[in-house]
Amino acid sequence: MNYCEALDYLGSIRYLGSKLGLDRLYPILDELGSPHKAYPIVHIAGTKGKGSTSRMVAEILQASGYRVGLFTSPHLQGIRERTQVNGKLISTGDFSNLIENISKVNAKHENEHGVATFFEVVTILSFLHFMQQKVDVAVFEVGLGGRLDATNVISDPACTVITSISHDHIKILGRTLSEIAREKAGILKQGAPLVTAKQRKNAFDSIKKVAEGLNVPVHRQGFDFNYIDKGITNDGQKMDYTENGYRIDDIFLPLLGLHQFQNASLAIRASRILKENGLSEINEEGIRKGLSHVEWPGRMELIYDGRLIILDGAHNGQSADALSRAIRRHVNKGDNTLVVGMMRDKDTRRFVRAMSSISSRAIITKVDSKRARDPYNLAKKFNRRFFETSVIEDPTSALIRALETTPRGGCVVVTGSLYLIAHIRTALGRFWCNRH
């Protein structure tokens, strides 16, 4: 099977959609040698920040001298981005060979368990690739929820992390924060320590109840550890990290926005727990070096192309609030132009309100997805906040118009969906590169 055939196979099972549950995975993983049990794993769930936190933990571990697997989703421009070892994407050859092996095993179990879905196969591929690459430790980001997510075959995590929880995917995970938090807390396992962001009370109460039932030690940001904002620098920002009896001052973080301090503090605490439980090479130098190397495309990403372009995949109210705060903190309060495309299932009210604090001008475009929101419908939402709004369905044309019409001192903010960010990054000729 070559790379194109591997992609064709994944396309052939993508129609199955997302089927939450784990029964299809176990027999396949067992036949492939139980790769999900072959190395220590940090398992990370949450609504916002789980991708950034996963990348931070991986960078700290790598800077400490470990060989590290990292599984994240979704990808921006290419599926191989999801599966990395020490910052290097899985090769097309390894990807193709693994898909071929998994497809054969998948077919053997189809009659009894049903066909493993696209996300399940890619998750299995990552477990297997990391085992073959003999990683010392791996970091797995949850795809959706936690309890029934394909990554939750992880039975004995070295540490679990739950980042900030807010309303998202309510038709699947529940309408209340308590229900959503309970689903996220499904990744907790007997006795394995949990690091959690400072949550709203009803969300934390749900997490705490699950943790108590499993004798899970809980390390809570804002209570057991915290960060201190030390201000912005020319190319990022600085923070102090504090916990009882331990402190690191002036940690440099290239990712922008106050919300990244919270993610970094979660990553540091998780790393220190790993150090206490066997990964003894982790130290302050590794923490500093790892965090200073973090890159996460499409998350408050700054590109200079005649005008400053900001790419951010904010797609709900909470992430839009974080984006607007980050722009006001790091960039300007100037006359900016938005380029926005969103999905149908996203709540736009809080999103539009947040965006109105950084711009009064929006160009609405169409995301390349069957779930895309009609741009003319979305434009009506923006018009209600007194935006100067126009519709250009083609995203590249929308970006060009924004660059042409944004006054000096302003910037172009592209946001609303990672699908849109992927389109624009490709149009600008920016792709993930192997740095390590």
C-alpha cells in the first residue's frame, strides 16, 4: 500500500463518522501487540487548550532528553501532523505500512465488532508507531469528550490532565458544564494523578466526584499550583510558576495570550509529577528550554505579509474571548479586519460579541466542509453588532480583500474554524516543518 492508497483507505471509512465507544479498538490493539500499553502516557482532555498543553508537555519531555511521541487532533493541513516523534511527522512510508497492517486487522474483526472508524484507525496507528519507534513516553490529546473517545483505551496513564472546560459539542457531551466535565473526567484511572485547570465550581465538583471514586490525587491550578504574569516581551511573554515549596521565575513562552500561561502551568505540574514517578531527568532547565521552543500553528499565529495577519482557530465563545484579549494585549487596538468562517453547530452569539471588541469590520467567508455555516446567515449575526460586513465566499479572495482594505496600523484576523486556518496557511505557503 502506498501513501495515496493509505489515504484512499481512510477516506473509504471516513463516511462512518465518529462513533463513540471502545469495543472496536480492543481486539485490533490486542492483535497488534497492545501498543497502548508499551510506554508511559500522559492523557490530556479539555475543551480549550488541550492541544497547546499537549505540545508543551511533549516539548518539556523532549528537552529533558526523552524520546517522545505526540498524538494530537485535528490536523491543520496534513494527516501526518497528528503523529509525531520528537517533533518529526511520521514518514509517508511508515504511515502507509501501518495503515495497510491495521486495515487487514480491521477487516478481520468487522463482522463481530463493526469497522473501526477514521479517528479510531489513526489513533491505533499512533499507538503502534510510537511502540515501533521505541518512545520513552507519549502524550495523547483526546479527540472528543473523554470517556468514550478512542484514546481512552489508555488504561494506566502516568498522568492525566484536564484543561479549561466550557460549552462545546453539547449534543454529544451534555448541555451543562457538570455533564461535560463528567465526560472529560472519563479519562481518569485508578490512582493515576490528575492535573486540572481552575474550573467553574459545577465542573470541578463533577471532576472531583469521579476522582474520589478512583482514589485519584487532584492537582488544581489556582490552588495547588499557579502562574504569575510577568508581562510581554518582543517575541512572546514571561511568567513565574509557583507551587508549595517550588518556584521557577521568568519562564519565557513564545505562544501569546494569557490563556497560554494556564496551559503552561498545567504542563509544568504534569511534568513534575512525571519526574516524581520515574522520569527523573526532568528539571528546571528542561522545563525552560521546552516551553521556549513551543510552536502551535493556527493558535494566535502571527504572519507578516505586507500587513500583519493573525491566524487563530477560535471557534466558540470562550476561545473568541481568549483571542480578543490576546490581540489587545500583544498586538494593537487598531482598525482591524476580520475574516471569519464557521461551522453550523457553533454558538455565534458570544463569539460575535468577543470579536466586536477588536474590530468593526468583517469579511465573512465559507469554510470548506459539509458542516460549514452559510456565510450570508453568519453575516446577519455580525450585522447585529453594527459590523461593517461583507461576504466573499472564497477564503483566499476574502483574505486578499482584507489585506487591501485594512488601514495602516491595523491587522487582518482570520478566525472561526481550523478548517479556515488550514486553507489560509496553504494559500500563504506555510506548512508544518520538522524542526528537530
